[in-house]
Amino acid sequence: MSPDSSSEADPNAEDGLKDIFGFLEKSFPDGARDITVPPELRRLMMEFAEGKIPASEIEALCTQILRSPESIRALAQILGRV
Amino acid sequence: MIVSLTSRGASRDVAEDVVSEILAECVAESPRNLLARFKGEGPLDGWLLRVAINRLISRQRRERLMEPAEIGEIESLPCESMEVMEEALQAIVSKALREAIESLPAEARLLLWLRHGYGVAQNRLCICWCSTPSKLSRALSSARRIVRDQTLRSIQIEDPGLHLQWQDISGVCSNSLLFSENRHVA
């Protein structure tokens, strides 16, 4: 095993993570890109992007966003990506 | 390339065999031509190295599966073709990665997706989470460490003979031979 694979390896090494998440993103089911994000969720995501969601509510919002790939993409878009 | 393969447990003969196989496919006629699958994302030598490592992993898995088989049974083994072996490897890696990411709390999972899946800048994420760069960095580091360790542990449990390194996982994921854009996983 290489040093990188040990538990003492530098956890900040980001090599390959883009490939891994890129792969996982591509593996989302077909059609997921076309589903519309509910307006209420989109509004919450806009507030989240502006830092207006209270810390106690962030976990619940993250759970909601993670329920669908298109929500994650929509948030990434709001944050200036995709 | 041979040195990289031998450092992953291949004998000199096997490493040379894999490299020869790949070189032969580089000059083969279509549709067997390997270079036709290169999409130009990154340097060619790095891509060829990933292909070689994945071939080696597939070969090592195939050999382990065949070990207990009688000679007469080898012909009927379901994993005899390289393609089937690569798909089996794909399934193991994919399952382990997904389970590792799913094991994270929602906040950490979304952080990883936004930072590494979509390349959202860390300072933008600091605004969302009302956090400082150092706190966010620690959260990301912790999440990455969990995903890496959990993924490698799951693979080890699923196939104890498969000694993948973390860079192999990313190499497998970026290898278009294994994970084409048109192929979806369960």
C-alpha cells in the first residue's frame, strides 16, 4: 500500500476527487437533469447561498437538497457553477 | 509504466505483458484501437498508465477467481472476459464509494458534492455555512478522510484479495474504458 492510502496520509490531498465525483455525477439516472426543483426549495437555496439560513436548520436543508441530483446541481448553479 | 505496475504487486513478466497488450491495442485497427477512446482530457501518458493499472487490477482479480477452479471449469467461468471483469470491478468500486459517501452526515456530503463534484469555491461555501475558511477546510478534510478510509475498507471486505490504493480508485473512475459517459451504475 502506498503512503497515500494509509490513515496517516494527508487528508487534504484532493487528487482524484474530481474524477470520483464526476463519475458519480454521471451515474445519476437519465432524466434527472430535466426535473424541476420546487420553487420553495429553490428559494431556500438562494437564502442558503447568501448565508441566511440559521445554523440549526442547515442540516435539514442539506438533507432535502441531497434527495435529488437536480437539487444539488441547482444549488451549484446558484453558487456560480454548472 | 512497468515500474508503476510492479509497485502494485505485478511481477516483471505480468507488467511487461500488460504493457505489451496495451501497446498492441494502441496500434490495432478500429474498433480495437485503444487510442480511439482517448478523449484528450489530460496527458496521454497518464491516461495510458490508468488503463494499465486497471488492466492489472482486473487481471489480478481474474486470476484469484480462477485459482480454485479445475482446468475444465475455467472455460465456463462467468468472469473469463476482461470486459466482464472490468464491470465487476466497476460494481465493487461504485458500491463502496456510494456507501462511504452515504455514511457521511448530510452537511458533509453536500459540502463534498459542491466542492469536489461541482468545483464551488471554498469561500462561497463559507458564506453558505456562515463558517470560516479554516473550519470549512477541517470539515472537508475530515469528510475526505472518512470517504477514503471507508471506501478502501469496504473494498477489502468485499474482495479481500483486492489491494487497491486510493489513487487507483480515482484512476478507475476517470478511466473512460471502465466508466463511459453512457454507462450508468446501480
